[in-house]
Amino acid sequence: MARPQRLDERQRLMWKAYRDLYQELSAVLEDQLLRDSGLSGSEYAVLVELSHAPDGVLRARELGSELGWDRSRLSHLVGRMEKRRLVVREECEEDARGSMVRLTDAGRATVDGVAPEHSEAIRRYFFNALSTDELETFATVVDRLRDNLAQQGVTER
Amino acid sequence: MARPQRLDERQRLMWKAYRDLYQELSAVLEDQLLRDSGLSGSEYAVLVELSHAPDGVLRARELGSELGWDRSRLSHLVGRMEKRRLVVREECEEDARGSMVRLTDAGRATVDGVAPEHSEAIRRYFFNALSTDELETFATVVDRLRDNLAQQGVTER
DNA sequence: GGTAGTTTGATGACGCGTCAATAAAACCTA
DNA sequence: TAGGTTTTATTGACGCGTCATCAAACTACC
């Protein structure tokens, strides 16, 4: 039975390219976001989720599971965002353990102000560089890999 | 002239899937790495670079540029790794400003011990899930996106 | 050769995320 | 309904990466 070995050179380079691409994309997009709005990527993600919710309110639990974050991370971040008046916390009516996170007017103005440019940057650095066929294959591959992950022992989140 | 808008639903989902895939892959691979070897992903990356260098030595500058990290990050990490006897710092002969980072025997044993299993995990969660054609398209797409990034205003690193 | 500017690495402060512990409320079950 | 379990959110300590700063040494130009 063959013992597992290191990746061959072609695979190693491809794996590195895949990871570097993600880092580079994240870096350029987060830089622009921060310059344009003062928001980090995490803060932007929170505001976007809230901006899609009715009345701009979500329960913390819901928000956390949408974002795939644990409660602690969300709690710390929401605490910081509350100090900056981007969101406010309110108590939850149906469940006294819960807490509701609400977008403030300032928070909505911030996310509405920067979302078009951020979206444009994603198109510029990602979607516009690919043909329709390539995009389709890419989407298929991403889905397949995520299915593969879910199917194997990856039960977290 | 049309003002930029938010992504349409299809693009939004695809962008999210792409990012989630990366996070999930990173999480499962880093978890396994940590369990099997006690190494974080960053530490592993340092050891792998050193293990490919002649005599297991690299100048810090070189190591940093291979990894795409700034000097400070590398300096902090190497400092921590030195305390754990995975690497040692030596002074650089040609350039008295420089510092050389050398893999210790323990460091080499650690990386050699875990590299096969880590590589196998990458195959299991990535390469093995894709057909040859898909892999090829995927590689093309990744390269195209990185070229596109480099070509546009992304001058960093 | 001397000086200005650049490169290299280290350091400390700080921000953010993770982990473990805590508390309170809701749920379940005998 | 009382007792134990689970869920929800917060908190503080800690680890790691970033940023600004610093010192030392190299380089280039006059």
C-alpha cells in the first residue's frame, strides 16, 4: 500500500496559486473597502446582512449563522460596531436570552454608500475577467468541492 | 452612464460560495495540521520553505518574500518558533543587517512527519474531487484572475 | 571618503478572533 | 413541576498579525 507523499510540483504550484489568489483578492477588496468607507470586511458583511433583513433587524443567533461565525466573535464585533453607532442592540421579545441587532440610520447610509463601489470592484477583479463558460465551470467546481467537504468528515459550522 | 449596482443574486451566491469554500478548506486543513503536529498553517508554511532550501537555511528576507509576508510578521513568528526549537536564527555573513533562519533537527522531523498526511488531506479535499478537465479549467481561471489583478492597480507585495 | 537615502530586521502597542468560563433563560423529561 | 440539559449571549485572557517606529548597515552619489 502506497504511503501518502507530498504533492507533486504541478499540484503544489496550483494549490499555492489558489491560495494566493484568495489572499490577493481579499487584500485588494478590503483595502478599497476600508479606504472608501472605514469598514473592515467583517463589519461590511454584518451591515450587508442587516440591510437585507426586514427593518434592518436580525437576531444575533440568526446573524451569526448566516455569516458562519460563532457567538463570541459576533458579540465582540457587534460591541465595537455599537460604539461606532453603526448598529444597536435591543433585547429580544420572544426569547429573553436573545439579543437583536439593528442597523442604525448611519449604518445603513454607510453600507448603501459603499456597496455599489465594492460590488463594482468584485466585478472588476473577478467576474469581468472570466468568460461565461469559465464562470460556469468555476461555479461547478466550487460547488463540487463544497459538497465533497460536506460529505466527508467536515461536520463543523 | 450606468452607476454601479450591487451584485445580482446569482453573482452574490457564487461570490459567497467561493469565499466560503476557501474558509472551509482552510479550517479543515489547519485543524488537521494542528492535531497531527501542533503546527499552525503559518508555521507549517515556514518549515516547508526551509525544508526545500539547501541545508534548511534561508535568509529572512528571502523567506518573507517567498511567503508574501512582511518582515514584521515573519520576525514575530520566527521568534515564537525559535522558542519552540523549530528553527534557530543565525547572523548573516554577507550582510550584517540580515538574519538567517535555519531548520533544526526537531523542526525537520516535525515537518517531515506531518507533510505526507497534510498533502494527502489536500488531495482528498481538493484534487481528488475534480476531473482532469475541471482541474485544467480551474487552473486557467485562477491564473487569469491573478494576471488580471496584477495588471490592474494591484502593485503591492 | 562622507553624507543622504534605502534596506533589513526587531520591537511594542494595538485590533481582532478564538477559547474557556460564566450566567441566564428555555427546553425536556420523569 | 422540579431537576437536569441545552441554547444563547457576554466576558476576559490570550495568540497572532499589522502598523509605526527604531537602529544598524548597506548603497549611491557628489
